[in-house]
Amino acid sequence: MSSKIDKKIVKYRVEKPEDRAAAEKAAAEAVQAKERREESNVVWMHEKVERPDVLIGSTYKIKTPVSDHAMYVTINDIILNEGTRHEQRRPFEIFINSKNLDHFQWIVALTRILSAVFRKGGDVTFLVDEMKAVFDPRGGYWQTGGKFMPSIIAELGYVVEKHLQTIGLLKKPEMEEERKKLIEEKKAEFEARNKQTDAFAKSHFPEGAQLCAKCSTAAVVLMDGCMTCLNCGDSKCG
């Protein structure tokens, strides 16, 4: 392909393969330098990050059979590095509101401690396991559907876990399709073969199901000589 030159040629240079390679290398180094500058400006969560005037958050309602009043848990999040590829949503503070004054002292203490841990930064997901492992010495309670809750603190831990899953700090547990199909088949077979007295009303799992030690749900039944959970798939036979 030819092109017409209207102006007088005063200077020229022959482009060599090594010249093109050098230009590409220079362009790549410029991109890397730009990325390093962006990395140096990335804001990570720490206790000195100032609170913006407006935060986004979610409010969760907790109604337990051990109290006449519901609890409302609000978790507010801060968005770091908004508009960049390093954008991240992190929990910043938590508030718990209830009309039950019996819980006032530990609610205030818990919200301050949790908020301080959120603002400290780093991996805050450990709070979920710590809270879910708290047991009430007076005994826990059953939720509608047959899930056992060892304490109010543990239920708050489940709320924090749900929120962290929503904003992407925790992955939601997923079950393989094969296991889901197997559970549905076992559930249908068990319901058709057994008519036992239901120990937990309003449960959508088979009547007479036992408590699962893994997911704390009354969904464990004996199938093919093996205790199997119809909620999470846990089985004593592996």
C-alpha cells in the first residue's frame, strides 16, 4: 500500500525490530509504574480511618422466645477506594437496639467491642466463630423451623455472618448438585416410609428428625443404616 507525501522530507529513520521491542518495553514499564503509584495510594482499613458523614448499612430483626421484645441489629459499612479497582466494602460499626433493659449493659459493651474490631481492620471474620460458640448456661432455644440456637450472642454471630456474606467478606457455603439431589431423594423416601411423632412443630424436615451437630438443625434421620442430615448433608458414613 502506497501513500502520497505532500511535504518535503527533511529527515527519516528506518524502524528496526529492536526499536519496536524497546518501545513496547517502555510502554509496559510505564503501565507498571502507574499501577505502583495506584497501589501506594490504596487505603486499607485501620483505626485511624475517619468516619464519613454518611454510611450505608443493613438492619436485621431478631425475635427470640426468651424475650418479649425483639432486637434490631444495624451494621454500617464504609466503602474504601471507591471508583477504583481496589474498591472494598468493610463493616465499620454495629448498633443493637432493644426495649429489654435486662440486656442493656452487655449490649453496650458488645457493640463497642465489635465496632472497635471492625475499625481495626484486617480479618474480622473470626468474630463469627467466636460468637457462635457462646452457650447460655441456662440453655438455648429453638427457632421456628427446628434450628437450635445456643444463646442470643450466638444468634448475633449468625447475623454478623450473614452480613459479611452479603458484602463479600465471607463466602456462602454451597452444596454440590449431586448431594442436593441425594438429600431430596432421601427426604422423600423417609417421609413416605416413616410417620413418627414430630418433636419440633413447624419444621419442614421429616418428623422425628434428630439434632445435627454440624448445622444445629433437627434434620438428622437414619437412612440405609447411616445417620444423615437432610439440611447440610453431613453423614456419619462420610
